[in-house]
Amino acid sequence: MARHMIIGMHFGSGYGSQPGAWRMPGVDPRNYTNFDSQVRYAQAAERGKFQFLFVPDFPALKGDIATEAPMISVDPMLTLAAVARETTRIGLVATGSATFNEPYNLARQFKALDLMSHGRAGWNAVPTSDPAIAANYGRAIPPRAEKYARLHESIQLVQALWGSWEDGAWMHDQVSGRFADPHKIRPINLQGQHVGSSGPLPLPPSEQGQPVIFQAGGGDQGLIVAGHYASGVIGAVYTIEDARAQRMALRNAAEQAGRDPDEIKFFPGLMTTIAPDRRAALDRRIALNEHTFPERVAYLQHILGLRLDASQLDQPLSRNQLATARPSPQDPRSAHALRIAKEGWSLRDVLAHGIIDYHPVIVGPAVEAADHMQEWFEAGAADGFWVSPDVYEDGIDAFVDGVVPILQERGLFHRDYSGTTLRDHLGAPAQYGLDLRIRQ
Amino acid sequence: MARHMIIGMHFGSGYGSQPGAWRMPGVDPRNYTNFDSQVRYAQAAERGKFQFLFVPDFPALKGDIATEAPMISVDPMLTLAAVARETTRIGLVATGSATFNEPYNLARQFKALDLMSHGRAGWNAVPTSDPAIAANYGRAIPPRAEKYARLHESIQLVQALWGSWEDGAWMHDQVSGRFADPHKIRPINLQGQHVGSSGPLPLPPSEQGQPVIFQAGGGDQGLIVAGHYASGVIGAVYTIEDARAQRMALRNAAEQAGRDPDEIKFFPGLMTTIAPDRRAALDRRIALNEHTFPERVAYLQHILGLRLDASQLDQPLSRNQLATARPSPQDPRSAHALRIAKEGWSLRDVLAHGIIDYHPVIVGPAVEAADHMQEWFEAGAADGFWVSPDVYEDGIDAFVDGVVPILQERGLFHRDYSGTTLRDHLGAPAQYGLDLRIRQ
């Protein structure tokens, strides 16, 4: 069987990945709190056979609220509970910090979501780094080593709680009156340096046993966490070379933790503005983001090491500007930015290509996104992607109706779900309880 | 306008209030994790115009799991998120402990539920007392004074976070591009002895501004909390005299905190087994609970101060037994138990009257429940009730189709919702942010 890529969708505040998404025609500007729309967007991704939704988190107010919507869901777990009830296949991965959450509460809510969704939940287990978040909990960010020690303990505790009812413990036999087999329900009695729990968690196995672990970012420490526990890794990487290196590092980390490296899947991000042709796509990005361009001109001038001016938005970079440009080695986006500039686009169009964004950006027809994904996938730079459509209202459909059929045609993406659980979708092995091979 | 009683429904693990509910014919024995059933039960309560669902919590395994279902929802907030999406009017009150939860997390999830339900959320704010729960968090129960100090701080913090976006802060004006007015979004910067938060919480007001506070139990300390913050109090009381005294104490506590005593509503519990006549109702209770009767005989003998024997289940208490009975002043249920025994029922039927249960129990035709509720309501012993049907599958409908029409006929209960929010249903005054009148 051909190896297929796995596609997740970024599921943020309800508008899309671009700052101007909330203002676009046809978009309900109250989508931040409109769960009808959010459910509809999840259903659109499911129609496209996406394997999962990925909900990031940042429990603090961030960005310029005067002009931009928050990028984060009002609450990841409640949002996914709503989605779980109105979808049937798509996986539901939420970010939950181990720094300011109790393992028992994390274990309970993710397992409840797993039960409610019939085996589709995943926990993106992360530490918290931002002082603004710590301040919301009346504390300071702990030292990095302590945060990661607590993260390791928390994941192990949560997995032990998830497994505290053995498979088969829940009998619910009305005839005999045996509700559960108490011999198959055991306390866990784990006490670490930072967190502890006696258990058991009073929840039976789900259709996938227990939720899947995801991981995101975090340098060497994050790599160790991913290697030990993660089935999926949410990446943020700009070049195919970096992606390939990160994927290899993750596979090595899994092997060093005694796992089969195929058990860990790496998903670089991809942002999309899909339109019939490049010009239409650029115009869409301009309509979305032009208010941010003056600020981005300043940043572009910095990473290209030359003088630019917002008054130049209608013109391409001059021969002299292009000649003196020195792409900053500090910013992996700078070489690509210069390449686009050299194609002769106006400065406005250069910015409309999304050269300063969080991930590689496709601004063009569907086939360009499919080509990008195929190239990275076949180069061993990705097991799949997490895709951020520019505007959910029509950007998900543009991907589903444009990119997905091309990938399917090329044999790169499944035509339908072959299983029902997130583990099925990821090809993640069965796991129930703490996997003792992989203790730190 | 006539004063109407307010009715809430106990919303536990998905079966009903009686230990044998999970085994009854027509009940899906997997309802503990079956959210389709739970949504259907919530809809049945809404059909009966109940003002709220009340979800208790006890985050630990409790009871005899070998033969009895857990009494607690897999997760209160996720359960209510599912219900919120598939109901339109009924209030959604969940229990959340301030002892082992961070105020920021509580504030966020309850406000998210409030937004998702369009203004129907309530937080039953409690401390935790049980060492089994503390052990699930790897800790011990803090001293009582500390727990209550943290509870006060937590409620104040949560309310301050709820109010950190002023009404009108969220503009979502697509034409001008103004998403929010940053001058109306303020940090809270509160730091107590036990908890703190900088804020703001990035969530706008709901249709009711912010969730309503409930309180349950807790003696003198609980009374102070209720007096300061609560709009609704979940009671556990056996006699009309005790209920009246508790209601008066709560009204006094509210007054001492500078509030209008009508702002605090007291809801004693009521458990129901409704059937066409007393005999049919008793038989239903016997089918539900007979396996527990041997144990309850032992307890009954204790509170009546006489010798009883499970071999006597078919016979009434003898004249001699009745003569020597001495109802225990320690258990407020003992006088009522003796009264029932003196009516000449067999020992099995005495127990089937629910004389040893958590609340007053109606085992009989609908009119008996209506009479009980009217008597307590008119005596100033209750502003309403929280009702625990014996078996959700048909017990909610029995109440809705039997008891509700009688109460409506008597002018004691509304015929339909007159508002859309939980504050509307409770007659709770508008509140947004921390109410500065009521600081401790």
C-alpha cells in the first residue's frame, strides 16, 4: 500500500489564519464566540477527509485587539466537545499546558473528550513559556529544566491515569448486575517531584484505548519529550532542508527512547490562500492583510538588509535594491523573500506572497499547494502537514475542493477514512496506560 | 404576578439517582459515556421548563463500582458543552472546586460555557473536603480556614476576570476594522494570599453578562460564601423546619453582605419515583434498589434504636418493635422513618419509601410530589427544588408529564420560559465583573 500523507487543520479562533479574516465579506464577525460556524468549519475539514483538527492555545490576551481577532479558541476543550458531537471521524487535538494544569484535570478532560468523540482525542502536551500566561496564574515561569521535568512527570501520570481501568474492567452487565470488575481497576499511586496522583481515574477505555500524545516545539528538551511519548509533532519550519532535519531528529529521538521511528509523525505547517490563479490569490491576500503591510515593509527591509519604504508599495524593488540585498542568515524566510522579490513583483505583491508569516505560504492555484506538499512529503521532510487556511469561511472549501482531489489523484492522500479513531488515522499503535518501555 | 417556584434537575452520571437505575429495562447500561442519552435527558428536562440542570462533582472513584455506576458525570464541563449545543433555554450549573483548580481556568471554562450556551451557565463554587480527591492531586486537604479563604479569593478573582472586558468592549465592526476597544479591556492585577491573576480574560460578555454563582453546603463558612456571592444554593435537608431555618439563615447572610435577600434562592433536594399509585411506585423502587435493602435494614435498626432483621422484609414491624423504637436525634430522617413504619407497611415497603436517602423522597403519584413542593414553597422553606428522578430514561418524563402540569395548574410554576438566560430564570440581577458591594 502506498504511503499516504496525513493532513491536520489549524483550528484557532474561528476566523482563519490571516489577521484580516474576521473582516472578509461573508464572514460573521462574531465567529470568535459563534460555535455554529466553528462546527461548520470542522465539518468542512471532515468532508475533505482531514485526519485531525489542531487547536493551539495561549491562555492570555495577545496581539493588537483593537484591529485583530484573538488567534485562540475561547476554550480548546469546550470547543472540541461541541465539534465532537457534530462530526464523526476527524481527530481532535488540543493543546494543554502541563505547567499550569493539574495532571488529574488534564487526564479527565482529555479522556472525557476521547469517550465523547468515540476515540478521536489527542493531547498536545506542552510547557508554558510566556510570562503573560504565568501572570494569569499569579506566578512566574519556572526554570526551563523544572518545566520539562514537570512535563515528563505529567505525561506519565496522565497516561497512568488513562490506563487505571484495564480494558474489560467496565462490564455494564445488566443481567448479572456487575457494573465493573474492581480487580481490573487499580490506583496508580505515583508521586513525582512536581506532581502526583493516587488514581484511579473513574473512566473506562475509549474506542482507541486512550488519547494520543502530540508535541510542539521546544528545542532539545521538546525533542526528548516527543521521542518518548509523541505520536504526532506539530512543526514550525520554513525550508524543506530544516523540515527534513527536524523529522530525522525526531525519528532518532524516538529510536533512542526504544520506539519504532515510524511511530512518530512530523507535521510542518502550511498556510494557504487558494484561488484560480496567482493574481487572484495575491489580490485576496492584499484584501486580507494590506493594513499590516507598512509594518511588514519595515521587517522586510531588516531581513533583506536594505532600505525600503512603504511609498514604494506599487513598484518592484529596483535593480540597485536587489543588488545590495543581503538575506539575513538569522531569518530562514529571507532567502525565499529575496527570490520572490527578484521575480519582479511590486513590493505589495511581494508581501502578498506571505513571505513574512509563521509557515511556508501558498498564494496561488490549488496545484501549487499540492506540489509543495508532494515535494516535502517525498523528500522525507514531512509525514503530513497542518494546514492554516487564510479564511475559514471559504478557505477550507477551497482547499478541500481544490488541493485534496489533486493529492488523491496522485495517490498521496486517502480517499476516505479507513478507520474511526485518531490512532487509526495516524497509524499509531494501540496503547493503554503508561507505556513502560518509554519511561525517562 | 404570582411568585413561581424554580426547578432544577440533578444531572449526574447519566442513569438517575437510584443505585439500580443502570440495570432498568430500556436503559442503555453504557449511558455513563453515552452523550446521546444525556443530551436527550437534558432535552426532556427542558420540555418540562426546568430552570436549570445541576451537575455535582466528586473527582475520585466512590461507591461500590462492582455493582453500582458512578454518581458523577465523566466531566461536568464537557458534558454541559454537549448539552449547551442541543438545548436552548435550560440553565447549566456545574460544580467546580476552588481547592484544586486555578481561578483562571475556572473563569475561562465557565465563561466559555456561558458564551456557548448564550448566557445559561452557572458555577457552583465549592471547596473540596474529601482526602480521596486531594490524593488525586498528590496533596492533602488544606485546613478548613485556608480552603475557605482560597474559595473567597477564587470567586472574587473569577468574577473580576469575567468583567475584564467591559460591556461594549467587543465591537467586531467590519467596516471600520475595529475589533475591540482596548480602553474597555483592562487587566485585573489581583493577588491574594492563595491565588492571583493579572488578566484580562480574553472573553467578551455573554447574553447574561457573566455566569451566576451557586453554592452548596459547608456550614457557617459556606453560609458566608453564599451570602456574599450566590444567586442559588443547592440544599440537602430532610425536614420543612430545617429547610425554613436554612433559607432564613441564607437570606440573613445575604442581607449582612449588603444584598437584597430576594437575590438568594434556596433549593432543597427532592428525589422522585412517580407512578400511577403508591403501590406501583413502591414496586418500582423495590425493583430498583432491593439489592441494597439488607444493608439498609442494618442502618434503619440503628436510627430507630431497635432490633431488625432482613428475614423480616415481608412483615411489618411488630407492635413490640414499634413500641420500643427510639428515633435517633442524630439523624433527621428517623422520625419520618418511624412514621412510615407505623402506617403498617412491610419492612421492604418501608425501605421502598426511600426513608434512607439523601433527600426527601416521593414514592407515589405525581400529586404527592406537587403537594410536597407546594407545602415547602408556601411555608417559606424553599424558593424551588432540585429534583433527582430515580431513573432518567422514564423518570424525567414521569415528572414532566405528571408533576409539572399540576404545579402549573396551581399557579406555582411557569408555563414557559419568559427569558433566555439563567439570570432571567432565577430573577438574578445583572452583574458584570466583581461586585464591589460584596467584598469580604
